[in-house]
Amino acid sequence: MIVDIILFAFIIFLIALALTALVHIFFLVPYVPSKNRVVKEMIHLAKLKPHETVYDLGCGDGRLLIEASKKAKVIPVGFEIAPLVYVLAKLRTMFASKRIQIRFQSFFNANLRKANVIFCYLIPNVMPRLADKIKKECKRGTRVISNTFSIPGLKPYKILAKNAEKGMPTIYVYKV
């Protein structure tokens, strides 16, 4: 009986691993977590206020949402499409805070209208499509903070220049 349960769990794990690999290959979305110092800087630049809705597009393991919920009483929501990374985010956020929502969903299929702040660390070829989505759906005043890559079609009001000595990438801050 116990061997059957272990075997079943192992098979489920392998299936999830295969699905994650397929998602990464099909959508070309690598799992590259932001360093903690970068996460803290992005949150600082966002100037979070209590009760704001914060979206992390491609939230990975949920680290940014966890940190944001520590800094301010925000409504944190993450979107992730890689199955194993999604499970990792769910586990991490379960232990950090019950208020964090992680959705197994592409952010392109989500409505961004409720967001006050949007964080992203996405690959460059996704950014033009994201810009169109932001322009169509986000309300005036929504802040968008992008790690490393600019969003074509949006004009940043602040750019934190790359600092190799401190291990900081360029961070772009936009206001809709």
C-alpha cells in the first residue's frame, strides 16, 4: 500500500515535471528568479500603499509577492503557467501568508483592470504584447515595474540604471 502511494506520487511528480518542461519549451518562458535585493528594490520603487492590488506577472516562486505583503497590507496576486513553479509558489505563499493568491493562468488571459501595481520580469519578445494589454486594461495611475527589460510603447518615468558592482539590473518604472 505505501509503495503504491509512493509510486503514484513519483509518477505525478514526473508528469508535472514533463508538463513544466513542455510549458518552458512551448512558451519559451525560463524560470529565472529575481535576486532578493532586486525584489526589495522593485518593491521600494513601487511605493506600495495599504489595500492596493499588486499583480506579479509570471510570479515564479512567489518571492516578490511574499516580500510585498510584508512591506504593506496589499492584495497580492500572482500568475504562473509552469506547473512545478506554480506548485512551488503555492507552497511558499501558503507558509508566508494566506492572503497571497497564486493563479495557474497566463496573465494574457487575466484582466489587469484591478491592478494598482504590476511587477514583471519577462522575456523581451513578450513585452510589446504586454504593452498593448496594459494600455487597454490598466486604469490611470497604475504603476508598472519591470526587472531588466523595458516595455516598448510605454515611457518610463524612472529608470534605475544597471549597477554591476551591486548586482542590480536595470529596473524600469512606468505609470499608466
